[in-house]
Amino acid sequence: MTAPRPADPPSEDLSRLAVLHGVATSYSPSPDRSVAASATAVTLTLAALGVDASTPGAVGAALAARERELGERLLPPTVVGWSGSPPAALAALPEGTRLRIDTEQGESRAEADGLPPGVHRLTVTTPDGRTATAHLIVAPPRLPTPAGRSHGLLVQLYSLLSRRSWGMGDLGDLAELAGWAGRSLGAGFVQVNPLHAAVPGAPTDPSPYRPSSRRFPDPVHLRIEDVPEAAYVADPERLRALLERSGRLREAVLHKGALIDRDAVWELKREALELLGEVPLGPGRRAAYCDFLAEQGQALEDHATWCALAEVHGSDWHRWPTGLRDPRSAETTQARNGLMDRVDFWSRLAWLTDTQLTAAQRAGLEAGMPVGIVHDLAVGVHPGGADAWAQQEHFAAGMSVGAPPDAFNARGQDWGLPPWRPDRLAESGYAPFRELLRGLFRYAGALRIDHVMGLFRLWWVPQGHPPTEGTYVRYDAEAMLAVLVLEASRAGALVIGEDLGTVEPGVREALRERGVLGTSVLWFERDWDGDGRPLPPDSWRADCLATATTHDLPSTAARLTGEHVELRDSLGLLTRPLEEERAEAAADAGEWLSLLSRLGLLHGTGGGGDTSSEEAQIQAVHRFLLRTPARMVGVWLPDCVGDRRPQNLPGTWDQYPNWRLPIADPQGRPVTLEDLAASPRLHALMEVLREGGA
């Protein structure tokens, strides 16, 4: 592959200006190599931050203005303090500066010592009369360490169909799974894919990682029969007809080889929810709904307004009439008033979904789970969706998040997600991030943060340019972590950062210092600084969720048999000869199996002595995970029944049915939740975890 032609590097003044705004002028794809960002990438990124760097004169003016601003500034827009120690920013203030702190709790104080956790308002006045105000975030110094080790299940919820599902797994299935896994398997948690609201319209992007909104969940996950109003619909025959049609969808997936069709499921559920919406709420239900509306406030009104407008004008707000592109315009207010019934409909769906999510978490806790449901926070949102419309002042226009070129992808990646502007976040006291986390922690025992490195920096790609023409933009990681720790501690929840792949030096250490767990996947844990061989269990880190695989990787059965190589070859995804890939995969699996054998972890299954069976090897892999000091051990639910297929195959779009496969057995036959509960193979594997890997 031909390497891209080096672009013109930034000038000295442009580089200085970029650094002052947190824009990188180079990046390191490997520790021994540095690549300069192009002047074009830096200039366009600065423009997205509201800085004109289009000409040398503009660069000089912007540089002088920024240096003057920083030199005169008494406080940054947001100041961070950790409970027990004063905010570092206060030390730079002139001697004799007076403080006034208006706390979140409604108190007024004159000193920063002993402040309660929260987001406060700080005002300073210097002896010469200058004043400045800032948001003051005070957070506990770290999240508590989990009290003990727990093991749990990892599952893509849509893939888990029961005999009651409407063609895809739903929140009723999640509650059943949590209750069963807690009581019967001794599981401490169930981790699911992001359940954020998707962009409506067919065909819907099936990926849960490119949602319309991260602030509100998707009503496609509702269990219709569990909504109390379902018992009182005016036309029960119509609801029964929808149930029959949903049964045909379910049967097609479970018995006829059909893929999960989210759009078809939503078509039926939406019709059912329209019926349910005609049923008046009882006084208690109405009071609960009104409380939800009051709690969610402007954020929910914006979300429901976008959904109502999308029904009329389409799901990309950039194509709406000009006045409606501004959520605060008079035209939008008028349109919302005219669509109030639809705004109420979408608000009620958000409430119903929130209620069932809360019930699923409650089911896990009542079943004895110390954590319950681990929800997943996607790294961003769709540019045409609800969040990007409602919070557009916080997003960088004309930019997309991605990844730079590296040894595995010379072209880099463009994920099509608009990034938050770090300057606007700081000016708002990180309000969008706080609201997002607070909403998710309503029903989460723990939160997995996809690409947690994004709290520190993100690769911005100017629209219309390849990912190679991007650059990193830095965020105030201390402030982002303070918000994360504050909201998680308030909810009594754990946080797990997905820190796989290339991680900037110091990131894992900073996360660990604040009590954020990492993610360790067996196949990646090697002695990369030494001989490159599999890392023995006692060398693993403790502060992590340890797993054998993830939704983006081959199942353990496919990894052990090498079937993942054959799959990629059949789709034309290999970059090297097939035999070379096969040999490398076999050597990789062989090294791990050899280590498992040396550690005495390979046992025969069913009381026999055959340790070469795939089932025995999968059990051995999980015995190994239990030998590590990892505080959480996760089992990929499809591994429990020998599923061969990945749920997502990166690098593919329509060549592979990403995000549309039900959990299946080794022969590809779908397995229901009820089948899972009765599976001897699953129980044998989970018994390994209950016994602690003995």
C-alpha cells in the first residue's frame, strides 16, 4: 500500500496557536515514530473551535489574542477540586484574593476547604478589584474499589431472544436474564450493548454505537406486555394481531434463518405503543410520569421535539426548514406547540423505557447481584440526530471523530461522529457530560465507557478529508474525570473504561488513580515489552474487567479453531496470504493452550480425560481469567454455547450481518433465553466460575 504523501507541516506561529487551543501538531503511531499533522488539518480544526487561522495575518492576530487572554485570565472557565485538597488553580491567584463559593447545596462560603462534592459557583475578587467567576467541580478523589471479585455475563441484548420476544431481545428478557443469572449462576453483573435511542427511519443503522441520542434510551427495547396500559387498550383484537405478527418475526429468526430485523420489530412496537398511548394513565402513573418530565426537563423536551419533527421532516435536522434547525428559535417553539401530542407521545416512550430499565436493574439487585446491569456509553452520536440538534453549540461543526493511521490500518478511521468542543464544555461546567452520566446512572450499576481515551483526546477529521488528514484535540481530562467520579459516586456505581488498542502514555495510570477499571482481553495480554509471549495470570492488572473476547472480536470457539481466519478470507478481508494468516492464528492459539496446560487448567469435560475438546479449552480459558487478580471477570454469553460467529466484524458493512445475529450453537442454530437456562454446556462453564476456577 502506498503511504500518503506528507502534507505541509504547520508554521511555527500556527503550531504555537494550536498548542494554546489543545490542538496537536503531531502524533505518534508507535513509540519510536512521530508524524506531523498537516497545516490544513490544524487550520480546519482551529476553525471548528472558532479560531481563524486561514492566513498568516489571521494566525498572528489569533495568537496575540490567545496569549493576552491567558495572561489576563484569573481562572479557567471550570476549576477542579478533589475532596480533601484545595483546587490547584487557586494557588495561582494573587495574595489577598477573596473567594465566594455558592455551593450546589445552596450555601455561601468564603473558603475552598471542606467543600461538599458537587458543581459550585466560584467568584474571586483580587485586591486590585478584578473579578472572575468559574464553575467549581468538587469530586471524591476516587471511586471505591469493588468490595470483592464478581463474575458476570456479556451480551448484545438484541441477540438474546426469548419465547416472548418480538423478534429481538428486549428489556423483559434483560430482567429475566439478570434475575436468573444472579440467583442460579451466582453472577454479579450483566453487561449489555449501548441501548441509546437510534436514528429513526428505515433502514436504520443497526450499530448501537452511532445513536441519535445517548441521553435517552431506545423504545424498541420495550416489552410491550409489561406496560400496565396494555391491559386496557380500547382495541384488544388489534393488539392481539400485533402479537401474532411479532410471533412470526420471532419464529423467522429462531427457526427459519432470518436475521434480526430491528425495523420490522419497531414497526410493530410503534403501532402497539400508539394503541397504549390512547389509554389514560391512572393517577399514580400520571404522577410518576409528571415527576419524570420535571426531572428530565429541557433535555427530554428537546429529545421529544426532535422525534416529533423528524416524523414530519425526516431524521437529518440539517435538511429541515432553516428555522427548525435551531432548537431555541421561534419557529421551533411554534412547531412544537403544534405537535404537542407527538411530543407527549415520545416523552412517554422515554419514561416507559426508563421504567423498564430501572426494573431490570432492580431484578438483578434483588437476585443478589452486587453490581447489576452494566450499561455501555457509546463514544458519540449521529450528526443528524437528536443530541447533535439539541446541543449543537457544544459540537464541533464540520468535524468527525475517528482514529489516526497505525500499523493495523494505514488509512485511519472516520467514525462519522461529531466531537464535543472542549472549550464549550468547559464554559458550561461540563453540563452536557454531567446530564448524560446522570441519566445513565439512573438504572446502571456500572457504566462501561467505550474508547475511554476520548476523555483525554480525540482524533478530529475535517469533513471531506480522509482520516489521515486529521489531528488530535485535547480535552481537560481532570475535569472529565472529576465529573465522571462525581456522578458515579452519587449513584454508587462502578466505571469500566474500554482502554484497548493504542493508549496514550499516562492514561491508564490516571484512570486507575481515580478508581476507573480498565478492560483486559485475554488474546491481547502479552509481554509486549519482553518476549511477546502470553502474560502469566499473576502479571495481569487487578483494576480491570477481564474477558476472553468482546462484541468486536471472534468468539472464543472461533479463535481456538481458527475459524475467524476462514471467515475473514471468505469476505476478502485478509491483507496477507491465507496460509500465513492461518499459521499465525494457530501459533497464537497454540501458545495460549500451552500455557493453560502448563498451569494445569485444562481439564476433561463430562468427567472424561479429553482435554482437546473445544468445550474443555473454553473452560480452561476462563479458569485462567480467574487466576488473574482482575476484580471483574466477564463471560461472553455466546461462548457459553459455543457460538462461532462474531456479532460485529470491523471493516465490513453489508458483506456481513453485523448487529443482526441471534445467539447460536456451534451449528449456527439460534438459542433462546429458555434454551440457555437449560443448557448443560452453559452450566458447566458457569460452574467453573462459581468454584473460582478450581
